[in-house]
Amino acid sequence: MKYTASLQMALALTVTCFLPSATLLAGSHKTSGDSGMKENTVKLVSATNVLGYDVFDKEGKKVGDMANFVLDLSEAPRLTHVIVMTGGFLNVGGTNRAVPAKALSWNGERYVLPVDRATFEDAPVLPDNLERFFGRASNLKQLAKNFDVKPMSIDGDILFFDELDFHNIESTESGIIGYLTDVYLTVDHELTPYLIMAPTDPMLDTNTLSRYAIPTTAFVEADDPDLVFDITIEDLLTAGMVESTDGIKAELADRGLAYKLDISQ
């Protein structure tokens, strides 16, 4: 099944170091009586860095650790669920349950659920076949009911974060240009504005520490095992440089801007 998305002219900026977290300007709107724009900020994190984060219930009791992320690849990829593991060690031997991403909130210190531990444990334990589980609408409705959020659907192919190594990044113009290594996301806002690519095309900087942040607005289709983006080698070669403290801005992603990341620092 193919999915299309439009991409405005893609440009590139450079970030000088890999960010464990950054400020995401998640949207802009005009303020009354002011011709300028007011920006709302939310927390943007690397999925790799938040794996293992504690998750707490509404009473402040730990219920488990973040063990995986579920992405819907219809149109621009988006985060739909976080898999929380109770017990076990290093993602092994525990019990996994799925939490709708919209049910999680970041209170400045930790990720918190709107329910108590007993309600969390009422959610179904995940089977080994995750793709089949998330492909059934009845399961998604049950999860929404468990965590008191609006039901959601997964309309496209499903990507699990722990399977990233199996997916190439393909340019509509140049074919395979790299492979997926990470995702920038906002757990509590269901956003995945960037997928992180390790380049393999010889025209790009293929240093082992070189990474490119590809805006999900450039996503075209899932062609298993490849993810196809409407972005060119030239777009990535025109990278400039900004300080890492500037963060990654959602409105730049909306305009199709890619980033080059140097993770040597």
C-alpha cells in the first residue's frame, strides 16, 4: 500500500552535536493585536535516549519503563503508542503493555499516566505478534478506554522502533541513500518530526559519526523494507550550520528542512 505526501522545497541546516533532548517549536499562531507570531514549545527527544525512562501513575508510583515506540506510517509518520515494560531487565523478561501516546504527559521531571497502577495493569498484556495486535481496531479501542483517551486508528504500515535497523532510507531521485537509526519525537504530543539517517551514499558525508535528520513531511511511502522520502542528495549537500542549543523547530520541518548531525561530541 502506498502513501503520498507533498514536500515544499527542501533545504538543510547543520547541528554540531547529537541532542539528547531539544526544544521543539511545535507551532505558531498570531497573537491578538500583534502582527508577530507566538510560539508554543514542547519537549523533543531522541527515542534512543528515552528508552528505559520510568513511567509513573497518577499517584506517583512507578508502573514500568519505556521499552518501545509504535509509529504509524500513513502520510507523515506519527507516534501512536508507547510500550511500557513492567519487571524484567534491559527489555528482557518483563510484561509489556501499550499506552496511547496521548495518555502520557511530561510534568517537567517524569512521564505520568492519568490512571493508577491497577488501571494500568488492566490493560491487555501484549502478545509476541505486535503487528497483528496493533492492526486490530478493537484492540486500539480497548487501549483508549483503559487510559481514558479518544480512540485512534492506525491507517498505514506500522513501524516499531526496535526494528529500525531493517529499514533503508530511499530518495525518490537517487534510490537508497542511508538507513534509519533513530527518531526525534515528542512522546506526549504524538509528534515524530524527524527520522535520523546514517548516510551510505558516497556523495554524502559517510563518516561513522555523521547523521542526517530527515523531516517526516518529506515521507512518500513505505516500500518494505525501505522508507521513501521526497528529498535529494543536493538538499543534503547544501547543509549550513547552526548551534545545537538552537534546537530543531517544527515549522522548519513543515517547510521540508533537513538537518545534518555530527554526533562526535
